[in-house]
Amino acid sequence: MSSPMTGDTTADLAIIGGGFTGLSTALHAAEKGIECQVLEARKIGYGGSGRNVGLVNAGLWLPPQDVRQRMGEQRGAALIKTLGDAPEYVQSLIQKHQIRCEATRTGTIHAAHSPKGYADLARRADEWRRLGAPVDLLSRDQAAEAIGSERFYGGLVDRRAGTINPMGYVRGLARAAQGAGARVATGVTAQKLRRVGERWIVETDRGSVVAKSVVLGTNAYSDDLWPGLRQTFTMIHYFQLATVPLGSRSSSILSGGQGLWDTGPIMFSLRRDAFGRLIIGSMGTVIGGMTGLSRRWAARTLRRLFPDLGEVEFEHCWHGRIAMTPDHLPRIHRLAEGLYTPIGYNGRGITPGTIFGKAIAELLAGGREEDLPLPISEPKRVTSAAVMSRLYQMAFTANQYLKSI
Ligand SMILES: Cc1cc2nc3c(=O)[nH]c(=O)nc-3n(C[C@H](O)[C@H](O)[C@H](O)COP(=O)(O)OP(=O)(O)OC[C@H]3O[C@@H](n4cnc5c(N)ncnc54)[C@H](O)[C@@H]3O)c2cc1C
């Protein structure tokens, strides 16, 4: 899938990062005739994109009214509309490029973990319905029917949303970008960015790329390539375990094929894949590999939710990094002339990564910064980011421990 990089090269656009953001930028830019060189340090999907739950959500983490309140009526409403329509756009790319990623269009369920969580969902549902979105508020009984568990206080089904195998989607974007003419090199780390005259020089461990523009699609996996960038967000982890394929044993769980996440302050997620595996996750890292604390947490949580399921075996576990911003809104920064980075997706990156990549490509093809889905902003350091990351990690570990006994 990767075209090797040997020695120095030139391109119109150098893109650092082989995730949704970098590859969507590459695909859309290459389709506009921009010569692109993608540089990925590890492999396609190594970052959040390949480790994702697979919930193709509409809108942002925040309810629409809160987005408008934080961004202003006009820009907020425009972003909500763009990201509300974004699952449809992701599905259209999957169709157009025949991406094999187990895509479903059956919606997602945001499940209430408490009466307070249900009140939050009702508020979201009211606003989405006012905006004409196809969302349904589920009563406790309806949620029990849809989820196959009596443990939730209700739910919000968003019929614009769906699920994917995220690694399949990100690999498909890489292939589509290459098909459109982009060069995609893996195992190449960008080590330094230098501005010389009107050009950027990206120094890597395999040679340099001279380019007019550079896009950093490194999000929570940002290193020190652009000093200070990784101090602009608080990094948290999210972990998942996948059971072996469970066949008909799992068929009453999320029988409509929706992916689920809950309203708990330490979020929990569940999806049934195309092979009948249950993929269960929460905030934090995998602790103790396939036999330790996280496995006990997963087994205990499934038993609590689905007492009839019985013992299950797990076959995979992994975790990844999420970039949280203080106001839970993503950013598009112009770090310098011709150097952009969309960043800070707050755990919601399938649709924003795809859409912001497309928008950056349009900008670099001659568009205007004013037409980006987000106003360009200056990077700001979050002074407490490292301390907050550690505190969150402690809270998430305690949560795994308490819920595994
Ligand atoms: C466990 C988990 C579950 C999630 N679930 C969901 C979900 O269900 N729905 C959803 O919408 N979002 C979800 N997210 C969020 C989403 O996955 C991310 O927001 C998204 O993947 C970010 O994409 P990206 O392309 O910007 O960055 P990434 O996919 O993180 O890619 C960044 C890449 O940059 C590379 N890189 C970094 N530095 C360099 C360098 N110097 N040189 C070369 N390459 C470099 C890294 O190797 C990495 O591959 C989840 C995230 C995690 C971690």
C-alpha cells in the first residue's frame, strides 16, 4: 500500500500523518491535481484512526446548542450543519472508492447511564429535532429492546450515523489517495520543518521533501516536530477488547446493528462487528494485557449488561490516544505561512478528520480560509495538560478496578 521514499523529493503538498485527516487531505488534494507526498512514521492507521471504536457520528461531542454558544450563532450553526451531514459524506466516499470496512448505516445509540444522562439526551434530542435531524429518544423499555440490556435509562438513536471498521476505512482512504495520484510513504518520520524562501523543507529519516505547503495530520500522536503543538491538548487514552466471534450468542445484543456509547463521565462503548464479535471499550489504557485488569473489567461489564450471554473469550486488546481541548471543540491552526493542522478532535475524528482534510485540500487549491468549517485559530498551550493526563489516567484505572470486582 505504501510507495517507498528513497532520498530527496519534491511535492506541492507534504502531509505528515497517515490517519483520517492526512489521507482525506491527500485524497481530496490529489483529486484537484495537487501533487501530494504523505509521510507516516509507522503504518497506515497506526494512530487513533486504526484504533477507533468505529462510530461514524454526526455533529460534535457537545450538543448543538453548546457548540453555537461557544463558537457564536453563525459559525456554530454552520459547523453543526457540516458535521451533521458528514456521516453521509463518509458513506459516499466508502461507496465511491469501494472501501471494504463493514460499513453500516443503521445509526448509533447514545445510551443513558443514569436519569441525569437521560435528561441530557432529551435536551440533545429536542435540539436535533428542531434542526430537522432524524433522531429518536428511546424510553427505558425501548432502549432495553434495542440494546438487549435492561441496564440503561433510555437512549438517543441518531439515524444519520453508522459504524465502520476504522482500520478498513483508513486503509481504503490510503488506497483511494494513491489512486488519485498521491504518494504515501510509511515508516518515514518527519523530524524537522524548515522554511526556506517560499518553500518548506521537511527533513525525514529517509531524505527530505521540499513542498509549497505542509499539513500536519498528527492529532493526539503529535510529537515535537512543531514545538509546543502537543502541549495544546490534554492527551487521554481509550482502550478496547474484542471477543472471539460469538455467532448467534450475540445476536440479541444491539440487534439493529447500531454502535453504542454512553453518557457516563468515564465513557463506555460497545459495537458488534460483521463477524459477531463484541468490541467493548472505555477510557484508559489496557492494563495487564489479555489476562489482567482490563480483561476482567470487560468480562465483568458484559456479564453485568448481558447476564444471559455467559462466559466469553477475548482475542484482541489495544488502546489509543485522544486529544482533548479545554472547550471540547476541535481546532484548525495555521502554524505558519502554508502550514496547517486540524487537531483536537476530542474522541470524535472519523467525520471531522474526513471533512477537515477535504476543507484543507479546497483551501490549498485556491479556496479562502474564511470558508473552512472552523475559524483558523492560534495554538495555545494548555499549561496543566501533562498533570491532567496523569490525573485522568489514575481515575480511569480506578474505574477499571472498581468495575471489575
Ligand atoms: C480508542 C479510540 C477510539 C475512538 N473512537 C472513535 C469513534 O468511534 N468515532 C470517532 O469519530 N472517533 C473516534 N476516535 C477518535 C479518532 O480516532 C481520532 O480523532 C482520529 O483517528 C484522528 O485522526 P488523525 O488522522 O487526525 O490522527 P491519527 O489517526 O492519530 O494519525 C496521526 C498519525 O500521525 C503519525 N505521526 C505523528 N508524528 C509523525 C511524524 N513526525 N512523522 C510522521 N508521522 C507522524 C502517527 O504515527 C499517526 O499514524 C477514537 C480514538 C481512539 C484512540
